[in-house]
Amino acid sequence: MLPFIAGIAAGAVAVVAYNNNKKIRKNVNEGAKKAKHLAQEGYEKTKEFAKDVKASVDEKVESLKSKKEEKKIEKEGETANGNE
């Protein structure tokens, strides 16, 4: 009895879907357009965020390099003063 009821329910769903296929297709197309738009926005935001992170990392690297150079120059200066 249960398979018979499940078959009737599946048939009813198929008939409703067939009768509303234009409406369903329209909703699916609208959903796909929205998803594409949201994905594009997300991609642009991610791209901008990555650009900001890269700039921040580059600044930090330059800062560390300059500090390293300053320490190297100080060390060379101390060595030169100590040898005199």
C-alpha cells in the first residue's frame, strides 16, 4: 500500500511541475542570475581584500628589511669604532 501512495505522490508532483514548468524555469533563471551576480560581487571583494593584504605584507617586509639594514649599519659602526 505504501509504494502505491508514494507513486501517486510522485505522479502528482510530476504533473504539477509539468504544468508550472514556465514559472519554474523563470524562477530558476532568476535564481541563477542572482547567484552569478553575488558570485561576481564576492569575487571583486575578495580580489580587493587580497590586494590590501598584499600591500600590507609588502609594507611589513620593507619595514623589517629597513630595520635589519639599520642594525647591520649600527653593528658595522660599533665594530669600526671598537677597532680604532
